[in-house]
Amino acid sequence: MKVLGIETSCDETAAAVVDNGNSIMSNVIASQVDIHARYGGIVPEVASRQHLLAIVPVVEKAMADAAVSWQDINGIAVTFGPGLAGSLLVGVNMAKAIAMARGLPLIGVNHLEAHICANWLENGKAVEFPCLCLIVSGGHSDLILMKGQTQFEKLGQTRDDAAGEALDKAARILGLGYPGGPAIEQAAEKGIPLWSFPRAWLKGSYDFSFSGLKTSLWHLAQKGQVSVADTAASFQEAIVDVLVNKTVEAASDLGVKSVLLSGGVAANHMLRERFAARSLLPVFVPSSILCTDNAAMVAACGYYRFQAGEFSGYDLDVVPGLSLG
Ligand code: KG4
Ligand code: ZN
């Protein structure tokens, strides 16, 4: 079954064709990062206008790269939340227009579930349930227990800043630009983690908190005369330390069979290496391009929902504050 996926929840306009939920036939991403970098973060109004300009060429390229015609497509999957309302509307309206014109089934996909499904694009056959999923993105740091392909239970979330948000804000404080995660990672390579930033362990809870860490960085930066590389290395160390230790402990408490990482922060090399070194269970993580926002993960997620007999009506609406589990 070939699914066309469409993703416009934030600042990437993306479309992809995926066969049977795991074979990527095309994966096209038009990033707006250079435009938003000028403002130091995403400007929602600008993002939705850029989606409007990019969506048709991006979908056309996804179809051309996959060398398929509309007769070959069996269903359309689109992110309907969480995300920026104006951005989501562009993708959802494009998906509805295609589905209606071609008489194709439509499925609205949860962006967080799609991030998790990126793991099936490469590792699908080896993943065993139940598994523990850590979603670390710009807006979320969620721990989710996954009991089956479409069964999710949220165990914890961030109480303030998400991991990616904290990295983006830290990069701004250190003058490293946007997006902050890759900028901090690059700067940290030349530094030593000399500063011991506070870690919010929140014992007895699966929640995360990163705002205290960010404030601590701000106070340190105010003092001046600190090396940006050493500060970036120390900040990255603190975030990775909390994410890895809390997730590995939760996996052991719950007796799951594997751990799945996903979301933009999962592209971080130190996070990936630490998980591999620390976890006794198999740890799955998509390749970097499938960690950050893309539409192949949306198509894969749509495939499993179609397989479960689920469809959305052509009155599908966006849900900017949607959560998972
Ligand atoms: O999943 P994503 O592309 O979009 C959302 O759904 O939010 O995640 C974006 C987040 C940003 O905060 C970005 O700074 C972070 O992922 N990120 C990284 C890396 N690449 C992207 N954080 C740490 N290391 C990276 N290499
Ligand atoms: Zn995302």
C-alpha cells in the first residue's frame, strides 16, 4: 500500500511516498530555517505563508521522485496536530483537496506518533512491544509506553521547556544562532564540560524539567568571560545526562523490551552514543534526517492507522494542542 504523507506542522514543508509503512520511495523536505534564523526563532505567520508557497512543488517533487502517478497512491496521510495552527492548515487543506479530487482515503496523523513511527522506516521488524518511547523535539519531551502499533500511554512530559526548546534558548543566550540543537552540538565538540549545571531529576515522576538549567546558564553567561564551547559542552552534557538516565531507569521499572528514540533532539550524536552505552535493552533511533520533521514518518504512521481500519472524514480539522496517549 503506497501512502502519500504530508507534513507542515512547524517550519518544514514536507511530502513523501512510503510503501507498506517501511519502504521510502521519496522524501522531500523544503526547510524554512534560513528565513526564521534571521529572527532567532520561528515566526508563525511567516511559516504558514512559506508553506503556502512550497506545498504544491514539494508534493509534485515527492510524486516525481517516487516515479508514481496518482493511480498508484492508495491513501493520503497528513499531520493535523500538534503544531502551529496556520502551518497545519496548509498541509491539511492540501491533503483534503487531493483526497477529494482523487477519491482517496484520508487519515489525520498525530505528529508525535509520526515521530515514533520513523523507527519502523528502518528498524521495523526488530522492534518488540511493549517498548518505551522518548520523544524529544522542539515542543515535546515525552515518555510514552507503547503496547502495540497504535496503543500509546503517556507516562511523563516536560513541566516547562522541552529539551529542544532549552537547547534553542541556550544557543540564543550564547549567540550561537538558530536552530540551537545542532549549533550547541557543534560548539560542544570544541569544548570540555567544565561546569556542573543543575539536573532536575524529579524522583518518583517520569516528567522532565529544563527551565532551571536554562536559567543557570543565563546567570553563568551574565558573568562573562566563560568559554562558549565549554559552556555548550556542559549544557549538552546536563540535558543528555537527564534524558538518558531517566529513560533507562523508566525502561527498567516498566520491564519493556526495547527503547525507541525520536524527534529532532534524537539526531544528537552524544545522546545516541550515551543511550547505546548505558542501556541494557535494544535502543532504536532513526537516522538523523528521519529524526527531524519529515513526511516519510507521517506516511508510515498513516499506513498503520489505515491497517487498523481508521480513516478521517473530509471534514478533518487541525488540533494545534493535540497530545499523545
Ligand atoms: O522534531 P523537530 O524537527 O521539530 C519539532 O517537532 O519540534 O525538532 C526540532 C528540535 C529543535 O529544538 C532543534 O534545535 C533540535 O530539534 N535539534 C537538535 C539537533 N538537531 C535538531 N538538538 C540536538 N542536537 C541535534 N543535532
Ligand atoms: Zn517534530
